[in-house]
Amino acid sequence: MDKIDPSESTPSSPPKPTLSRLFELLESAIDVRSFALTGLFIFASVYVLMVAKAVFLPIAIALTLSFLLAPFIRLLKNLWIPEALSAALVLFAVGGIVAYGVTSLAEPAADWLTKAPEALHAIETKMRSIKTSVLHMNQATDVIEQLATLENGAPQRRLVEIKGPSLGGTLIGVTTELFASVVATTILLYFLLASGDMFLEKLVKVLPTYSDKRRAVEIFRDIEKSISTHLVTVTCINIGLGVAIGVTMYSLGMPNPILWGVMGGILNFVPYVGSIIGIVSITAAAALTFEQLEWIMLVGASYAALTALEGTFLSPMILGKRLTLNPVVVLLSIFIWGWIWGIPGALLAVPIVASLKIICDHLEPLASIGEFLGQ
């Protein structure tokens, strides 16, 4: 019987990484055509997301809310309540809370909107002298231009005014689109919550080997748990920030403190940009409420201090280092998704980046991207 050489049966060990080997891999990976195809794919994807906003935006909102509400569905499932009924109960509770909040805050928000023309009138009064000077200058320029035109014998130009769609038609179109998006998002969210582990079970059936099935289940569970925990934690932090803002505004004598607390909690879902918008809005409201400059600055400084305290100490301490995102990446994602989908895109930017980072951290080939997205 022939002897078996151990060197033949033992698989060869991978070559040790060297600097020359790294250069060879980089040179083999760099391809102009691959870069071009990747760039075209990215531009095409962005264009499709913008054009098909009515389709993809409800899907993105429903997926984000499904991760947020998944812990409540699991809690009700542990109480032997079917997932279909649990999804209906959760959606009914969330819808009731949102409807109560909208009806409660609609009147004070409308009051502040009616006060906005007063502020504009005050600003216009202060700027009237400058505006009058600029108007006289424009009139003199028009007279000189008309004289020059008549002297040259050129025919006078006629201005043609092109009227756009009316305000009523625009409001009807926006309301219809918003209603359709809300209905589509609610229906899709219900089926996502009621389906439970259906998609995971189908994925397990498709995969060929037992190791692949086990790995897929582990990755799916870890991603779902991490994303839901992250979103629930951020939501609780923003609720606490909104309560702190409301109490602070009440102690400073600002009217409708609940409105400012809700506004601060919602805007905090958009880091950095939301804080700036909140500071400007509440300072403008304080300017309409108080006459002393010290109180106006105190209101804005209090709001800024609370948001800075939350962003600098509270969130990093609770969320930890693992889900801390790169500030530059966060700002870029807010600008990009806000440009693609408007205000809903800006609100979804951070959950999308956080979800992408979690997925990259769980998949070894994408670990470098996850490291880049983190702080």
C-alpha cells in the first residue's frame, strides 16, 4: 500500500500578506470600467428613487416603523396574542396617539402661523426705508432703459406673464399625494408586522446547506434586534428631550410649551440640522412673545443648551460607541436624502445610515464600509 505524503493531504496555507502582495491586489482591483459602471449604477439608482418617490418612500417608512414597532409585536406574541391581531392593536394605538397629538397641537400651531405676518410686518416696517430707496433706483433704471430703447428705434418689448397652477390646485394635489402615501404606508406596515418570520422562513428554505441557514438566521436576528433597539432607544431619548424642552419653555413663560416640546423631539431625529431649525424657530417665537432682548436670547440659549447636552453626553452614553455614526456621513446623508425625498427623506436619513452600518458590521466583506460609517 502506498504511503500518503502528509504534505499532499494537508491544504496549502494561504500566502502571508506582504506589501508587494497588497500592491498586486490593488492593481488587480482597480478597473476604470468597474468604476464607471458603479458610478452609472449609483446615478441610475438615485434617479429611480427620485422619480418613483411615491413607491419607494412608503416602503422605506414602513420598513423603518416595522423595526421600531417589532419589540411591541414580540411582547404581545409572548402573551399568546396572534401576530395579525397584535399588528392591528399596535397600529390602532399608534394612530390614536398621532391623531390626538395632531388635533391637540393644530390650534396652537395655527395661532403661531397667524402671528407670523405680524413679525413680517414689523421687519418690513424697519426695512421700508431701504426698500423705498431700492425701488426708486429700479424705477430710474427702467426709465433710462426705455429712453435708450426709443432713441435706438428698437421696438418696445412686451412682458408676457405665464401663470402657474393656482394655490388651491397645488394644495389639493399635495393633500391627495400625502393621503395616498399615508394609506399605502399603513397597509404595508400592517402586513410587515403581521407577517412575522415569514420572510426569514422563506430565506431558510432557499439556502442549500445547514450552515448557511444557521448563519442567515443569526445575521437576521442580530440585525433586527440591533436596529429595533437602536430606533427604540433614539425615540425614547427624543421623547425625554421633548419633555425637557417643554418644561423649560413653561418655566421661561413661553406660551404653548407642549408644542415646542413636540417640535424639539421630532426635529432631533435630524441631527445638527434639526437643532439649528429648532433654535431659529423658537427664537423667532420668543421675539413675538417678549420685548426684552435678554429673554429672547435666554429662550434660544436654553433650547441650544438642552440639544447640545443630549447630543454631546446623553446619546453617546446610552447608545455607546458601537452605533455612533460619523458626523460628516450623517450630514451628507441628511443632505442627500433630503434632496431625494424632501423632509421625509431628511427624517429617514439617520435610520437608513444606522441600519446600513449595522448590516455592514455583521457582514465581513462589508466591514470596511461599516468602519467608515462609524465614528
